[in-house]
Amino acid sequence: MQSLLTTFLIIDSILIVIATLMQPQKQQDALSALSGGATDLFGKQKSRGFEAFMEKVTVVLGALFFILAIALVYLSSH
């Protein structure tokens, strides 16, 4: 059981990296970098289409990662 969860955790980790790399890049200008991104806070638009889908996939994969990690810790302690 522990090896199966470890395998799923490794697959999930690889999928998280792929999903993160597939997300569209946000444009960062020099003013935004110097101001700490405060202009992006108020000018943020809701993501649509592919960007929204990739954000949801990344969130689900991240939650699955934490669930698998906690399950592995529990199994290794008992």
C-alpha cells in the first residue's frame, strides 16, 4: 500500500510541474516589479478559458499532493 501511494505521489508531483509550466505567463513590467505588484491587485481580471482550467487543475493536483503526503506519513507511523 505504501509503495502504491508513493508511486501516485511521484506521478502527481510530475503532473504538478507540467501543469505549472503550461500556465500562461503574466506580463510583468518594470513598474510592477518596483511597486511590488500593487497595480495588479486592483486591476486583476478573472481568468477565462485555458488559463482558468489550468489554475483549477493545479489546485486539484496540489490538494491531491497534500492528501497523498499525509496518507504516507500516517502509514509510515503505524
